Amino acid sequence: MKVRYSLVTAFAVLLTVPAAWAQAGGSADAPSQKVAVINLQDAIASTAEGKQVAQQLQGQFAPRMTELQNIQRQLQDIQQRLQAGANTLSDEEKVRLQRQGSELQRRGQREEQDLQDDRNDASQDAINHIGQRMMPILNKYAKQNGYAVVIDDSAQNTPVVYVADQVDITQQLVKLYDDAYPVKAATPPAASHPGTQKPSQKP
């Protein structure tokens, strides 16, 4: 799932693990100083569930993307007709085509904005769902491996300029998540998706 929005920051820029959890780092009086880094955005997108959701969302919104492409083609056709008939079309026909083009443009802008909003909302819901289930796994992993701090370097305003491969635990968390929440085989898509394909409006 290509997550292009900064939607994972809600899962904490900095996760501090209680010293009592640091089994590998000593007692509570001498807590572990181990630090790990994770890219939560990549981790969520790389899970089997994340990839499956990405495919589902792509299919869910495909009809509306196709409708936007159709509107764009109609606009291009009108523009070409106006250009080709600049000296031959009647003034009435030019006005009619210009009005039709303006209406199509406004419709396309509305539907594009609605699509963007709905797609963002659906992506946010999926990210929140996976992220909420990933956090307990991350906490358990940090506890078992004695990490005192886990930093999310995908979060905004996180000043991480260098990360050694040995402290990046992104792929470990992806594997643990996939083991804990294996995905089921995708079911065939329904004939229609209520609420995603908006009925066309006749002028």
C-alpha cells in the first residue's frame, strides 16, 4: 500500500518502553540503553494485510477513476472541436460547447475532490486499523529485546539522520505482524460497491 500521506504520526513519534521491561538490559535501577528505529509507514504498508487492503481500495475506487478519465476525455474532445472549428462553427455552437465544457469541468473538479476525500478516509481507516494492532506487537518485541526507546523515523519532525541496519526493526515487525494476523484469500469483488460509485446527474 503506497501510503503518501503523513497518517502514521498518531502512533507516536517516540515510543518509550518502561525500564522494567528491559529484560536484556539489567534491573530497573540500571535500565537498558538500547535504541531501535522503525519506519511505521513502511511497516504498515509492507504487511500482507496492508498490501491486500491496497489492492482492495484500488478496485473499490476504480469505477470513479474511470468516470474522471471519461470526463477528461470529453473535455479534450470539446477543446479540439472548438479549436478545429474556430472559423467554421457558428457563434451559437461555440457558446454551447463552451458552456458544456464549463459544466464538465466543474463536475470533474467536484468528483475529483470527493474521490480524493473518500480515498484518504478509507486509507486512514486502514492505516489506523493496522497500526493499532501493530503497537502491542511492537511493545512486546521491544520488551523482549531490551529496547529502552523505539523511534519512528517516518514521523514528521523526527530528526533521524542516520540509522544502522542493526537497529532498524521494521522488517522484524512486519514478519511478527504477518504471523499474528495472517490474511485470508481475497474474495471476488462484488458487482457494485455501494457508496463508492456515485450516480451520474443528468443536466
